[in-house]
Amino acid sequence: MSCGPKGSEADPAVQCSVCGHRTDLVELPGMTEIYCLECSADVATSILLKTEINAAWLSGQRYESLAAELAQLGRRLLERAQSA
């Protein structure tokens, strides 16, 4: 069975799920996507920030600074994805 572009038998080039780079790629635990090192760090950080925001919200603590950091991180990921 053929796979890849135009029916070639080679596997399609594996690329980062965010920015599309074809460099050293890693899988994060529990995730199906693969990421370059820079994007994997940002994705992992965003997961941790969301967890901390939820914990702060549930305990009635302030979380605005965490939310601002998450928004900044999201903008950085979006810019990287759009520049691909």
C-alpha cells in the first residue's frame, strides 16, 4: 500500500505538530502529537499552568498572574505555528 505524497512508498516526513519543523521531535506522556524541543517545552508548561490555574480557582486563590502567563505562552505558540 502506498503512503506519502503522490503515492510514494516512503513515509511522510514527520514534523512538529505546532510549528511544522522537522528536527528533533519528542512525544509528551499522554499526548498523541509530537513536538520539537521548543514547542514541547511550551506545551508542557501550558499543561502545568492550566493545572495550577484550576487548583487556584477551586481553592479561591488569585490566579490572574498565571492566566496572564498562559495567555503570553499561547500567543508565542500561535506565532510559531503561523510562521511555519
